[in-house]
Amino acid sequence: MAAFPGASYLLTEFMPPSRSLPEAYAGLSRPAVLCTLVKVVGSAPQTPGAKMWVSRAAFAGSLGGGELERRVIEHARRLLESPRAGAELKEYVLCKEMGQCCGGRAQVFYEPIRPARVLSLFGAGHVGRAAAQVFSRMPFSVSVVDARPEWADKAAFPEDVAVACEDPLEHARSRSWGESDAVCIFTHSHDLDFELALCFLAQPLGYLGLIGSEHKADVFRARLKSRPEGEALIRFWDERMHCPMGIPLKSKEPKVIAVSVAAELLREWGLKDPQEMEGGRRTKEGAVPPSAVRLPSPGF
């Protein structure tokens, strides 16, 4: 069993399961299960309030070691294999059969922790700023990425929106992306839009959208089709890409476009149960899930 480096005693402070997780947990791997010793009758190797954070490959904290801890980790990882697993309470008798002679009983509360959901807006122009305003205070984190300092100005965005003044492509390539992520592309450059779309098409995102008209979508599809891996890229485009993005509203006003995008994104990702998203729904409304195609590297 692998532990998180330097995290052996990170979870020892008592925190009732009903409370939100403290910021100290933010750096730990997700998805995970927070395992809390909530009640002890008789003798046990730990006191109520002891915690373990268990992910698929590592753990932090301790419930006292031994067979109890092994069984807790084993059960937590079984829960991780089920996208719809919910919180549950489990009791253990610390008897000879468990290789422990404490003679007490221990109750462990298992609380599945899903990956934090993040919406990334690529482009801090008029529509990007309007979208950031609309998505502020939503039930997920929002970040904006733009390389232009005069547009990536934190003062122009809501307090809860993160702003990164960096190259969008470098940002896109710097981390892994999954169904807990949503991406909206509205940069100032069609070429940059295309490179970002190419970067994200094979990623298992919860939502992927690109601002533009039907004509822009046709042009991008033609460019994708001309590439060596064009057939697979077109399949991913048709199954995953929202372009035009948003519900149909007859307006070119940035705020109206932002509301249109928000309505679609909330319907297909933002208000979906995270367990449902983790269960594999990563395509556009009504689309068939994509085939298991491995794309060659698009040149980076």
C-alpha cells in the first residue's frame, strides 16, 4: 500500500463527516474515499475522529494500522470502482479472526470524494469576460486563460474566477483532463482555436465547446479530415464538440452568447450528477459514445 509522501499524519484532526473538506485536502489525489473512525466501543487502536484518505494508488492518514486498516483500504477501493457508490457506515469487530485482540468494535464512515469540477474558459475577450460573469458562483470552479496581459486582467473578472496570463496551448498541454473538466474555447485567433480543439478532441472531457458558426465548424472539420488521423478526429468532433456552442438565441451580444453557452453547459455537464458523469457520459446530447481510438500525437 503506497502512502502520499509526507502525508502520514495529515488527516488526524477530527472533522465530522457532515462538514466540508478543509483546504488541506486540496492537494490529495481524487477520486478518493475519506474514511473516518466515528465510534469506538471498548478498546481500539485509534480514537474517534481518526481519518484516512484512500485513493486508487495511495493513502494518507491512519486508523491505527493492522488488519482493520487493511480492510478499510480494501473496502474504500471497492467503493472507488463503483461510480454510483454513496456514503456508508460499516462496523468492524476487532476480534481474533481479524488478527487483533483489542476486543472492541469500531464504526467507520466512508465518504466518496469525487474529482473537483473545473470549467476552463480559453480566451478573455468580450465573450470570455461575459461568460466568466455568468458562470461566477456556479457549483464548480471557473478559470480563464489568455496570453494577452491587457485582457487577462484579474480586476476585470469576478473575485471567484481564477485568471491565468499564459499561453493557452501550453496550459492545455500541461496537465491531464477528464470528465470533471469542461472547456470552452473563444480565443481571438481561429488558428489558436483550431490548435486547442485539436488538443482537446481526444480528451475525455465532460463538455467541450467552440465558439463559431456552422461555416467555421465546416472549415475546421475539413482541416481535421486532411490530417493523417483525420477519420478518427472527425469521429471525435461529431461526438464531442459543441460548435456552434450554446442553445440557439438570435443575438451576437456577448452577454446573450454567454447565457446561451451557460444554458447548454449546465444542462449537459454543470448540473449533472458527478456520479453520472464519471459513469462514462462524455459525449454531446444524444451522441453515441466514442469508439476506443488511439490518436497519434498532433505534433506536440
